Amino acid sequence: MAESQQNTQDRVWQIVHQIPKGQVATYGQIASMAGIPRHSRLIGRILAGLPPNTRLPWHRVINSQGRITNPAKDRQQARLEKEGVTLINGRVSLKVYGWDAN
């Protein structure tokens, strides 16, 4: 992996690591925080490449409509619910559970 790609990946991991338990962030939010706005799909690809036994809270990242788009949807939803995050009609309320990193 090229150095700049590795740096981007490392920044994304550092940001995702900071998302508090019981809160969520969007792919776009993570992209903006990592200095690559409008690259939310890249965030998804980076998180999809994590090993299955990772301790990084990947499950706290959702799309901008509050929906889980991960292929491991059931596992992600179960982890969020274990942290107290409620889904209504398949959506997480970003007003209630959204992470304000400021």
C-alpha cells in the first residue's frame, strides 16, 4: 500500500476508535474528519478491510440516512443495540445517537 493510502487508513482508524460507546458517526463525517471529504465510500472500503477479530468499533459507522449498509448488518445492529442504540424502522436517529466530535 502506498504511504499516502496507509496514512489515510491510519487516520480513519484513529477517528473511528474515538467514537464513544452508544453513539454513531456517518461515513461522510469520518471522511471529512480524515481530510478527505466526499469520499465516504472509501471509508466503507477501509472498514470492510478490517480483520474479523478487530477491536475497532466499526459497527458505530453508518450511512447519512442512519441506515446500516454493511453486509454484516445483523452483527452490526446487535452490537449497536448492546450499546443502547435503538433502530426504528431500520434507522438510527442521528439526532439522538449522532457523535458530535467537536
